[in-house]
Amino acid sequence: MLRALQRRRWRRRLPAALAAEAQGDDLIGEVVRAGWMSIWETVRLPLGADADKNTSFFACGMLGNTLTAIRLPVGAGR
């Protein structure tokens, strides 16, 4: 039961894997999930973070990367 719940949770978070699986390609989903879980555990274990803190860490990092990629000026929107 727990494993099925975890799988559903990760599928929601990986739209590319979901799209590939909808087209019948189950392998890409497995590879993407395994890679993501490896990154997730690499961060979580040394920090001793729970799922919420780990999620927040990744969300802030992804937001920072996005803002940098679009070259948003420092202090924009203030």
C-alpha cells in the first residue's frame, strides 16, 4: 500500500514520465523516478530533513534556477 502511494505521488510530480507512460513507454518513467529518488535521498540524508523540508529545498532551488534563466533583475517586483 505504501509503495503504491509513493508511486502515485511521484507520477504526479514527473509530468514527462507520465506523458511517456501514456504513450506506452514505461521504461522512461522508471528511469526518471529512479534518478529523481537518488537526487532526493542525496539531499535528504545529510540534512536529516523530512519530506516537507526536502520539498521546500528543491522548490526554492528550482525557483532560483528559473529566475536566473529568465534573467529576472534582482529586486524585481519589490
